[in-house]
Amino acid sequence: MARKTNLMLIGVLLSVVLVACSSSATTTAETIPVTSTTMVLICDPPEHLDCAGANLTSADLTLANLTGANLTGAKLAGATLWGTNLTNANLTGADLQFANLTGANLTGATMPDGTVHD
């Protein structure tokens, strides 16, 4: 039961993050009513998710699929990115101070200093 609850919470968080980061979003994550959030157990973000400059400080993005995401200048300080798929993501200028990247897939990701991870 606890695992199902955790997966549901991850689904809610990711759906809010996706709405907050999408280029067509017109409201902030704080103004989105919980009743309008669709909970799914598998999150498949749109291709080329644009979260440039997003404030994701202390966000729990455990096991999220952020393949190819634009996280340029994003504030990810203290974020949990455990097991997150960041393949080919752009993290140029992102704040990763105290972020937990344990087990994250950074293949082809552009790191905050502009280098590309192997």
C-alpha cells in the first residue's frame, strides 16, 4: 500500500512539474487545484520538456524521465534526482548545489559548466 501511495504522489508531483514547466503554462504550480491533476503511475513527459529557469528547489524527481529536457538555468538546489533519466538533458547554468544525483542517467547531458557528460 505504501508503494502505491508513493507512486501516486510521484505522479501528482510530476504532473504539476510538467504543467509548471511547459512552455504554454499560464499559471504557477501553486495555483493549480489538486482536483484538476490527473494521477498516472507512468509519467511520459512530452519530447523536449522546457523547464528553462524553473524553480525546482528541493523537488523530489525520483525516477523521473527527463530525457532531452531543457533545464537551462533551472534551480535544482537540494532536489532529489535519484535514478532520474537525464539523458541528453541540457543543464547549462543549472543550480545543482546539494542535489542528489545518485543513480541518475546523465548520458549525453550538458552539465552546468557546459561540458557534455559521457
